Amino acid sequence: MSTDAADPAAECAHLVEFKQFLAAIAEKAAAVSGEEVTATRSCVTRASSDTYKVSSEERHAELVSSIWQQLNSCGCPEVFRLKLLHRSAQQLEQDLCCAKECEINSEGPPQYDLLKLQKFASVELEKFLLKLTDNAAMDRLKDYADEGALCLDPRNCLCQVGRPPLLHTSAAVKNKPRKMEDRHVCLERFGEMYQLPCKESRFFGVFDGHSGSLSACYAISQLPQLLADQLKVDTDCDSCSPDFYRNAFESAFLLADERFTQKKITSGTTSVCALIVKDQLCIAWVGDSKALLVGKRTQLQLVKPHKPENPDERKRIEKAGGTVIHAQGQWRVNGILNVARSIGDYSLEAVIAEPDFVDVQLNEAHDFLVLGTDGLWDHVTEAQVIETVYESLADSTTKLDDIPRLLIEAAKEGDSQDNITAVVVLLKPRDQIGNG
């Protein structure tokens, strides 16, 4: 967007884009009645039967997750999202004290219905944005931009607006099962979102739910917050050891499992999470979702799946009073679950949420990371995944967003009957990745 250098009222292109975004929000709100606006909010992503009680300790994570999803889905300009997240979350926390309609009547500390909490976040965020269109607030809009994002001399603005180059992409399909139970989360700005000492931190997670999607839904909102809380313990990210990250992940996984199992919901989920802090890659997992690290000279499957038939897992399960039985074509814990570790599954005491962990020092030879559920890995070879990604990256006509879809199609052609999720994380800009 060009500006006239002679125009004293010229503004940074980013600020102009933000004003246009807010104007569209106001126009949409004015076009329909308040009741219709409330009814058409798109932030609530779960069916009415898919809900759980949210405790006071879990509330903030759910608000942050809902706000961030809405800011991304409604087209908010990138350079304004973080401060809008932080300020609106603070405001919503205050407003929630008076929003008794979100609470579930019970004794003890307040609890909230998830769906009502999500709807509250959606409605109140829109109100927050509408207030920014007031004349009194317009002069302060620049305060919501990222540090250094706006022009020092807007009369000679050279900023380019629009979507920044992607460094990750993801796709998921329900496939043959009756319900979609996979979930995933991609937080390029994880460190900034949760105000970590290392602001450059990136977080990605893939979750394969079973017996319903609620455990996976819970994990995508709660695990990032729980991990961030652990990472804030050390304020010097340059001195953090692999053991520090290992302990942080373990604490986050176990606490997520403890809190979810207290809800007595018959649901569980596998989990594979990737944390990238500068040149350090940390992977933590439970279950059989996997992560493949790929470079020009090396390819490394980082995950050893937690399957009941593995000798170490079988020994642990039987020591805990469980059994490993072959049923429905697979080895299963107590004849029920075909993974030995998960988040949730409160009725299976021998199934634990203690994650395994691996860390890798990244270097210039590493190109990308692929995370996926077993619906992908059980039906596409690692060699095929690598070839597909490299060829797609080298083809300028192939959009980055198309790559995980190609992997999913390959899994379906390989007779995958399961839900399928694929996340591709670039470890350098696309134009710096060779053809393998």
C-alpha cells in the first residue's frame, strides 16, 4: 500500500490495515441485531454435547486459546494480535467476575461451562474490538502494534501488509470414523503469547483422541499454558539444559492428565509436542503419534511409540495391575486401549501420562519437521513423506498449505481408515530449503 509523502495525514500501512479491519468489525455488528450477532459467533468449535467443567486454574488457558483462535480466524492483522490478546484477556478476566451465566452452580470454588466460557470470550472480544472504533480510542490504536512494527516516518511508508511468509502448515481430516477426534495446535509466537523469557519460542502439538475428542480438546488449550508456566521458572533461556525442558514437559503432561482425569470423562489422547527454542528442538510424547526430523543428510524419527506389546511397557503395565491382551487385531491394555500412555483415560490406571523426551541441537542441515497421528504414519512410509515434502517445497506452484493435504491424500491412498492429522514445520525459510 503506497502513501503520498506530501500528505501530512499519511499513516503506516499496518495501521491503515488495522483501521480497515476494525471498520469491518463495526460494519458487521451494525448490520445485524445483537441477538443475531450472538447466535452467529464462530469461536465455539465443539458440539453442544462436547463440554466439560473449567476450574479457576484452567480458566485463563481457555480464554487465551479462544481469543487467539478468534483473532486468527477473523483476519486481525498479524502485528496487532499479541497486544490485543494480552489486553483483551486481562479485560475478560475482570469482566468474567460479573458473568455469572458462565458459572456452573456448585459448592466450592467457581467452575465454568466450557461452551458458555467460549461464547463469552467471543462476544466480549468483539465488544473489546468495537470500543477501539470510538473516536476517543482511534488515536491510541498504534499502541496495540508489536514493538517496532509501525513506521517511524509514516509519510514515507514502505511497509508491506498482508500475511507474512508461512513457516508451518497443517491439515486434518475426519476420514472414515464417525467423529473427528484428532486435534492440533500451532503457535509460531508461543514465547510472545505466554510472555516467556525466550520470546522466539515456537510450539506445535498433535493429539489423537479416543473415546471422544474431549481429552484432545483439553490438551490443545491447557498444555501450552501449563508448559509456559514451567518455562517461566528460569529467566535465562540461554542457560536452560535439556533436563530443564524435560522436567517442564513432564510436569505439564502430568498436571494436564491429573486435572483432566478429575473430571471423570471417558476420553484420552495421545500427544506429540515440539518446542523450538532458538536452535534447540525438544520433543515430548505419549502414545503413538510421531515426529520426523528431516535434513539434507539425515532423517530421524524422534518418537518410539508407546505400544502395550513393547517389552518395557508390558512389564510396567503388568506391574501396575493391568494386562496386555490381543483384541480386535491389536495388543491392548486390559483389552481396551492400543496405546500404553496417554493423557486422560482415568479408568485405566496402568496407562500413564509420563512422557518420553528427546532433544536435538538444530543446525543448518535441518530443513523441516513433520508431526502426525498414526492415521498418517501407519500408511505412508517416512521415505514417501520426505520425498513429498521436498518435491512440493521445490515446486513454486505448490502452496505450502497444500503439502499436508498431499500427505493426507497419500495416507488415504494407503488405505488409512483413521482420522489423519499432519503438521509440517519449516526450520528455515522455504527458499533456503534445497531439493533434498
